[in-house]
Amino acid sequence: MATTTAKITAGLKREIICDAIEFLTTRYKLNARQQRSLAALPICWKRRRAASKFYMRATRGYAGPHILLCIARGEVARWHTYHRVRAGLVTPTQGIEMPVALFAKLVLIHELTHALQHGVCDGSKRRYSEVETTRNEIAFIEQVAPVMHSRLVSIGRSARVTNGKSTKLCGDLKINGLKRSRGLMVRKLLPWLGRMARALLANR
């Protein structure tokens, strides 16, 4: 488990970077040159609530590819994954609270995965996908924090997340529900139609 601390020191930054690259090295079987390419990516660390991002082009004072890593202030942070059906799992609606250092590792793994997708290691690009980044986050948390991993919610092609719980939307139930609603509408209309018919007959 990552250390619980409000301050991200230089030593903790090195730990975060090393753990993220070590995980991706094993997952993608990266060679030494590819590892060095990832490790050489400049990281702009910001303690604020904002979206982190991998930049391929020069911006923000950087000459080329770099990562903006935003981590909220405090000792803990809430982890939220993308809701991607093909990822298989998703965080509950309220997220999962964890030490800020562990959260930083997940965010960095996410952005380094984008770097791999853009081919920063050897020029060979992968398809840009938030499914892949999400799967990598989930795989890492399963490896280092299985208890937190057990709190993830299973999702399928016909599932949605409501209050942190997975709710299946069955096509048959939706169709039957539609039939029932239509039947209820007809039953409500029948008395009115009857009254209208009697009124028309009375006026003849």
C-alpha cells in the first residue's frame, strides 16, 4: 500500500514513476530503451483538482511530449475510472478513497499508457483507447491493493451503474414494461372513450 502523506516529496515522486514504469514494463514487455524513453518524459506535477493529460506536442513551456499530472491536495484522493463496458469493471459512483501516492501511480499509469499509444518509445503507435488505460489502472490496483479492487463494480453491455451498484437492463423486461405501460394507458382511456361515445349518441 502506498504511503499516506499529504506532501509528494522528490523521493515519493521517484517511487511513483518507478512503480508505474515497472508495471507497464511487465505488462508490455518493454525493453531497456523503451523504459528509458518513458522515464525521460517530463512530468509537470500540480497539486490541484483538475484533469491530468498526456501532451504529444510542445505546449505549457515544454518542447515536446510531456505529462501534466494533477493530484488533489490532502492525504487521500478518490479514484474514478472511465465507464467503459469493454473494461469489464468500473469504480462505484462515489469512487474509491485511497492514499494520494497510490492515486498518483494510477494517474501516471493512465497517462503513460497514452504515451505508449502515441508511440513515444519506438515510434510504433497503438490505437488510442480509454479502454486500455482503464484496464491498466484496474490491473495495477488488483496487483497492489486487492481489497480496493474487490470494491469495483462489474459491468456488461447492458449494465449501468446506479449508486455504486451494477444494474442489469434486460431487453425483455424493458419490452414487457412498455407493454404494461401501454396496457395501463388503454385502460385509463377506455372510460373516457365510453363517456365521449355516450355524449355523442345523446346529442343526435
